[in-house]
Amino acid sequence: MERTEHEGGLSAWPFRRAGVIVAHPDDETLWAGGLMLAHPRTEWVVISLCRGSDADRRPRFFRAMEIYGALGCMGDLDDGPDQAPLSPAAVRQAVLGLVGSDRFDLVITHDLAGEYTRHRRHEETAAAVASLYREGRLPADNLWRFAYEDGGGAHLPQAIEQADAVWTLPDALAQRKHRLITETYGFAEDSWEARTTPRTEAFWYGPGIGEGVEQTRE
Ligand SMILES: [Zn+2]
């Protein structure tokens, strides 16, 4: 795949149908909300693997989907505070059950390293999606991963400037993204989520380094 440059007005955006596969409702907004808002004509599908039966988060997620003009799907994987590990097979099954069979031009998901230190569900989601993509079982032509780091917990997550695609939201989009987190998802202005909400978004291309031999499909 050709390198897509997002600097200078997002002029090259070839994706007509794009999926965002995340662990939780709000992850799509935190890590890719600006990208989604900037491409309203793209057919977005957001899949959250957890919180499908959460009486608070579920309606907030679908309200966010209305704002994005996106289709939302939710699973209900365990998301308890102890972050008990899930079996890789269970996470993979959840992904396959929610993605359906229609092909995506692009799927965006978590990075294997997560975005901050640390949430196990992010890493498990990344591993499941990347492995399914490598095996050709994810109906997607391209895979991108969120590219953020928090210095091992030293600071709030921020975009990795060396990532493959990096772009800074213009004011209007940054404000809309912030309002999705505070008004739609209901996080207080001084919450970790609201303070984190990255103004600069960054992505890696490809499934990343995981188990087995690295393969590139580009
Ligand atoms: Zn999350």
C-alpha cells in the first residue's frame, strides 16, 4: 500500500469503508476520533469488544455513533477492574462474531503495546485483530494501529511523532472531539480521559510485530 500522508489537509484518503475495532466505547474517540470526524463520507463501523451490557456506556456509545454517522457494534467481554486475562481464542471469536463478512478497505485497532501503561484489554484486542489479519481471516485490505505512548506512565498518552501517519486536528475538529469525550461520553473536564484526548493523532501501518514471522501485505 502506498504511504498516506495526512499532513497538509488529509488529501489522500482512499478508504471508503473503514472499521475501528477497540476494547471499549470511547477508545475510538480518544485515539481516532479526529480521523473519523475528518472523513464523514467514509462508511465507518466501530466495534467495541466490551461494555455491551453497560447501562451507562452503551447508550453513550451509540449517541457517539450518531454524531460520527457510524455504525456501532458492541460485544460484552469481561471488563472487570482486575483485568483478568482473557483467552486469545475468546477475543478472536468475539472479533470474528462482530466484524461480519463485508470487506473493509481499512481496519484500525490498538497497538500491541497499548496506548498507555497499561490496559490488558487493549493489548488483547490488538493481538487478536493482528493475528486474524495475518491469517487472512479479518475481512480487511489494510490494518493500522494507534500510535501513542505515555513514557511508561510518566505522562499522559500522546502521539508518537515517528509513526507512519501523524496529523494534528484543526481547532474545530479538536473541539468536537473533546466534546464527544466530555458531553457525549460524560467524562469530567478534569478526568484522565478529557485531559488525555489527543489533539495530535498517530497511526502505524500494518499488523506490527507479533508471534510468528512478520508478514507484510502492502
Ligand atoms: Zn479502552
